[in-house]
Amino acid sequence: MNKSWKNLLERFLFLDKGVVPTWRLIFAFILLSVFLILVGNHLTWATIIVMNVLFLLLSILDLWLSPRKKDVTITRTIPTEMERGIDYSVTIHVANPSPYDMVVEVKDGIPQSFHRPFPLKAVVPKESEKVFTYQTKAPIRGHYFIEKLFVRYSSKLGLWQKQMACQLKEQIKVIPDMTQSKNYLANAQKYLLHEGVQIKKQIQGVGEFAKIRSYVVGDDPRKINWRQTAKLREVMTNEYEPEHGKYVTILIDCGRMMGAELKNGNRLEKSLEAALTVATAALHKGDYVAVLAFSKKVKVFIPPAKGMAHLQTILQAIYSLEVDASESNYAEAFQYLQLVQKKRSLLLLFSDVTSFLHEENALIYLKRIRQRHLFLLIGIEDEALLKIAREDSSDVEKAMGKSVAQQQLVFKKRQKHRWEKQGLLMVEAREEQLATAAVSYYIDTINKGLL
């Protein structure tokens, strides 16, 4: 009996096929039943039977006046690649070549994690077409499959609904938000740390001579062109094109601590977005970029290559990375890096600074790596910890929390100083400034000719 009730209930859901009564039919039947109960004593059995037959014929007529399933054609247009958290338009095209109008209800079979503004409803007149458009966005990266699109439709009376599931299979890749990378390509100046100040990048490398220009504060005095200065009675300096073909290796930590939730996503999400922005900047400048992702073991390694086409190679390799439940094994990652990266390179490690500072074994490998490579650890500030450390000590509990937070900050500061004395730099930035800080450090390193 329970199974029968369950099957009956499922008829009201969006299923592959079948015909279901609408609430309008149920309400009409209830009204007819109440009417017959109230006045049944004054009616003959023949009249009651005729009224029920007429009601049944009316409902059958309504079913007859709705289009046949084979007459309804449905197609969907959806992006095959979407950026996380960005709105995209999806269009559903419904064609009704039949001689009957129909009221359509559409529910797309997109993943449950996507934004789902369903059902979509509209009237599709006879021998016409209707285009449904809805906005959706994906909050979680990954590879998704869409198999079906569910449709219900009825005639204008709306007593019965026919339902069907269209096999419209699609594959969707949800990649990291590329807004930062696009913004860099549009205006690299925004990625200098001096926000709000339009600072012209001073090229101080030892590349080929480019031009002579006016000296500005911050230029290398050694590049002053004294002959042109005397001739023009204005301090002039030589400008050189930076050397291209440098190597940048991006390391992405996928360990447990990278799953800490932030305002918009988690640490891994923001690290991926920042890593792709650095890769965009380096490839745009003609440098070689390699990427290594790891947690307990090395998960992904993309060998160094240059050219903007390499950005797609990187993107397709890392877009589905997830946070692992295990702790990060920095030593294994650095050991692997020593085997695969022989060229002098700028190493950018996106990780949790606090976790990294407790890894004594990593320091051994980093000392060896530092002999050949430049190293920067870049992480996201713990805003919750900073907030607690700045709170007023209005009661004992808050005072204890503030004391613990301040102790952690002091420990972190001392450890960072200790590592920096070994030439291993560490930077923490707010989540919205992570890409800015990473790209600024890269630009500064290249312009100073440190590689």
C-alpha cells in the first residue's frame, strides 16, 4: 500500500513520461462532489450519472486538445565552460507545430549545486515557438554532466498535464573565476601594490636598449644618460626592455588547511585564481610557466612552456583540483621539484603560512632550493585571528581569546623573520588582494633582473 501511494505521489513530480492531473482538475472534482452531496437528495440518479459523465468527457476533451508529445520539439543552448560564481544565460527553445495552444512548464536537469530558477512557465501558441532564457551560476568547480530536460504542458483549460523528459546530454566544465586574469590583460597597472597611484613600471633589466626618456623618481641612477642630459639640460635615463624567457614555477597547496572557508569560496579557490593570474602575467610577458599542485603527494605537474596557449593547458589541468583531507607534504613536493625543475626559477608557493611555519623538514629542502631558485610563500591573512587580536578586552573570555590570538601572531612574526633570514620570503594578503600581491611580486622580480 505504501508503495502504491509512493507511485501515486511520484506522478506529480517531473518524470520521464505520463499524464498527471492538475490541481485545477482536483479542485473542480472536489467542487462537483460537494455540490452533489449538498443537492443530491433533490437529483435523480440519472442526473448525477450524466453530470459525472459530462465532467469526465470535459477532462478527456481537455487532454485531447493538448499537443501530442511527438509534435513538441525542444532544444537547449548552454555554455560548455563556465567560470565559478559568474552568471551565464541558458536558452531553451520550444517549438509547437500542432494546431493547439499549450501551457508549458520547463525544469532543466542542471546539477543541484547550480542556481536553479525553476520551473519556467509560458504559453506557446499553436504553430509557433517560444524561447525560455534563465540565468544560472555554478558555485563549485568541476566536471558536470547534464542528461535530461523535463517538460510539462497542457491545453488552456489546464485539467491534465502531459510530461516528458528530453534526452539533451551536455558536459560542462566549471573553471576558476578568471576575472582577475582578464583585468590584468586589460590593465596591468592595477596589479601594482601601490593602489590608487598610477606608477609607471621602471624597467631596470639588462635586456636590449629600448629608448631614452625623462628621469623620474625611482629610476636607477646608473642608467642616467649624461650626454643627453647635458644636451637637453634635463636629466634623461636609458630604458631597457626586460629580458624574456625567464622561468616561473607556481606551487599550489591542496592540503586540508586550504579548505578553510572565506567570504567567497575557500583558500584553494582564491589560490587558484591568483595562480592563474600570475600565469597570465608571465605568459603575456613571454616567460616560461610551470605548475605543480600537491597535498600528501604530487597531484599535477605541468612542465614549463611559454605562449598564451599554455594558459589553456594549465587551466584544463588544474580546474578540477579539490582540497584533500590529508595534511600537505611539503618535503615531497620540494623533492619532486628538484628533479623536474633544473632551470633557475621564481618559485611562488600558494599555501597556508601558519601550517607551513610548523614544517621543519621543509626548511632543509628549501635551503637547497634557495641556492638555485628565488622563493616566495604567499598566503591569505587570517582575518578572524586579526579581528580577535584587535578586540577590546571587555570580559575575561574575550581577554583570554585576545591573548591567545596575539601569541599566535607573535609566533608567526618570529618564524617569518627566521625564514626570511634564510632568503625565503613570506607574504600574507587579504583574499581580495592575493592575486594583486602575487603579480606585483613577479613584476618587481622581473624588472629588477633578479632572475
